[in-house]
Amino acid sequence: MSEAVLRIENLRTYFHSTDGPVRAVDGVSFELRPGETLGIVGESGCGKSITCLSVLRLIDPPGRIEPGSAIWLRDRNLMNEPEAALRQVRGNQVSMIFQEPLSSLNPVWTIGEQIAEAVRLHRKAGSAEARARAVEMLRLVGIPDPEQSVNSYPHQFSGGMRQRAMIAMALACDPAVLLADEPTTALDVTIQAQILELLANLQRTLGMAMIFVSHDLGVIAEIADRVIVMYAGQVVERGTTDELFRDPKHPYTEGLLRSIPRVTQKLRRLAVIPGSVPSPRSWPPACRFHPRCPYAWERCRSEAPPLAAHERAGRCWLDSEPERRVAGAWDALGGREAQA
């Protein structure tokens, strides 16, 4: 097994206020190996994006990564690095693609200038070399006529082309790790498929490792080698993509998979997970999913289940009492509430 290029240990990112701490990410641990794609999936508000921003230590006050958290980039703990050293890591060894390309691009700089800036900063390249690299990257991500497109402004690009430009910018310095935070969310399905194919091809070509964040299980199934499922600031399940889709261990994962619409099914009510993600100001005690879980019993309300150390794990007491996973429990809880 290859040594991890990125290792996160007990990551806790809290936002402090007069009303108490908001525990956005609360004890998350995982590894990313060279050349693999790790999918992070979960509902909005579960801590996926904050986890990625924490990796780059891009958390502004009142947010804070709590003591005891560790972010290992190979043999360097980024928690111990000063800001000057982190600037050499961001965009160079670890890059990030954000959700909204239009808001992430500077509207008064050309696309070429924005790509070249990272090359000049990290590679100490001159203007001509940096511009040539920008043209090369636009060609690599499939932008038509890159010699001319390098002079275009973000508003002159379509949504799909802006996302390709963001990918070009993120990969300009050949990072070892790419963080992709829902990069296809705002795109239509045709462009979404093109972006996913592009990222997969670039990963094979460049050999980088990638964390791909999404709430869309179909996208995760398409691109990820391994998956971690997050709920209420914690990892509740992890495993290979095949294991997770074939045999979900945690009821939350089971609920997510049940909620996927299927073309072959007859017209009927869609399966849903009742309720919503609780507030990070006051996560439920013990198991954080128990108010929405069809299998919950007294132990779930009084004792927090651990996440086992092995590769295939779920944070659930059903691991030790599998007989409590009763057929039809979701329907009895009201798991078919939304009209198709």
C-alpha cells in the first residue's frame, strides 16, 4: 500500500460566537493515497467544504482549527507551519477548485493573467514563460483556441469554460493533491459529464491525488475509488466505492442510497430521510443520526458509537447488534414522504 500523500487526524474546526461554538467539523480523520480519488459525500451542512478549507488552513476568524488537529502533507504537519510556508503550499503542492467559478475568478483580470500568477509565484517564472504555461494549461483542459482565449475575461466564458479555466489554474503548478469542492454543482448534466471525464483524464496524465466533494452519489460513484460519508461534522462511514454502494453499513448511507431516483421504478413517492441535518451549535447527544434513524434504540440515544480503525467501517451500533436492522423500518418511520 502506498504511503499517504495527505493524512488528516482528529480534525476539529469550530466557529466561536457568543452563543457558543459551532462544531462544523468535529473529529474527522482520513488518508489520501497517491493517484487515488477520495469522495466525500453528505448533505449540505455536514462539514464537507469546511474540511477542504481546513486542509489549506483557509479558515478565517471566528473560525479556528482546534488544538490536537493534525494535517500531514507527507511528512509535514501543516498545523505547525507559519503562514509564509503555507503560501508556498497553496496552489503549488495542494490546489483547490471551488464551487462557483464565476465568484472565484477575478472579473478584472484576464484568464491568462490569473493562471500565470500562480506560475510566476511558485515557479519563479518570467512573464513570457508564465503566459506560455497558461496557454498550455488552457489547451490541456480543452479550451478552444487557447492562444486567443488566454486574453479573455471570465464573463466572456460560459459556465463550463469557466470551470475548465479554474481547473487549469489549479493544476498549473502540478500539485500533488487537488481538492475539488463540488466543481460540477452549477453545471448542466452534459457539461458535468465533460468536467468529470476531464478530471479523470488529467488525474491519469498527471498522477495527482484528488479529494472530490459532492452531495451527488451518482457523481461519486462515477469518479471515486474510496468514499467517506459525513454527517453532522463526523465521518459516519468509509470504504471502497463498490463496498459502500453494494453494502452500506450506516443507516444514513442507506438512506442516501434509497433516496436516489431510479428510471426503472414505477411512479411513486420518492424515498427520503425524514427531518434535516441538526444545527452544529447543538448536535444531538450520543449518535448524531438517531433522531432520523429508523433503527435507533436506547443505546443510540445514550452512548456515542465509535468509528472502527479498519478500512471498512461505520459509526453505528448496528455493527455489534445487526439483528436490529429490521426490514421495512424506513417505511414505518415515514421514509416515503415526498411526492415523485
